[in-house]
Amino acid sequence: MRTYTAKPKDITRKWYVVDASGKSLGRLASQVAKILRGKHKPIFTPHMDTGDHVVIINAEKVVLTGRNKPLEKIYWHTLYPGGIRSTTYGDMLSKTPDKLITRVVKGMLPHNTLGALMLKKLKVYKGAEHPHEAQNPEALEI
């Protein structure tokens, strides 16, 4: 028996809408990363992008579990040696929740060119409205 490898003509992409209100950030991100990667499909092939498109709405209503996690967990990025810039997850959630969710999902995808292609299929919006109604997205409960 031979191992199945998906061909580009075999891949069909669906669109899903996920409501993030009341969902835990990490659990939401891991499920979305699985869908973006295509691991929920029987034709999953590790070296190909077989995943679907995901639209996340109500990003500002995502929940950080734990007593002090919004204040203690720090997102930081060093632009230069010794030049640290930091902000807490709570501040990021209040100012730019779409960037926070995108960053967390990006960390759960492969760290190569294929992961960058998968991340392009993720759309995150603050409110309940999104401009992707023409794609007829299905509601996905996580």
C-alpha cells in the first residue's frame, strides 16, 4: 500500500466563521491553527497547504484564563540588542485584539514559507461584521 499524497487539484477550500466571544485564547488558536493547516481533513499532507480559510469575529471578547495573566504575560520583541520593547497581553487585548490572535495562531503554525501561506488564510476582525459574506462561510463552533 502506498502513502497518499494530495495533489493541488484534489484540494477544495471551505470558509469558516468562528465567534471568539467567551472563548479561551489558546484553545481557540490551537483549533484555528488545525483548520488552517488542514489536519481535520483526510487528505492532509504535511508538505502541502490543504487547509481552509478562517474568519474570526468578536476578537475583543476573547478570554485570557488565570488570575493575573493579562497583567503578567508579556509580549516582547527586540529590535536591536539591548533594545527591548514590551507590552502586556491585557494591553494588547484592549488595543489590538486582532494582532494578538494572529500572533498566537502564527506561533502554532509551521515556521517556514508554508506557514506564512497558511497564515494568509486567517482573517481576524474586532466586531461582529466581516466583508466575506460572498464566500458563504459556514459557522464553526469551537
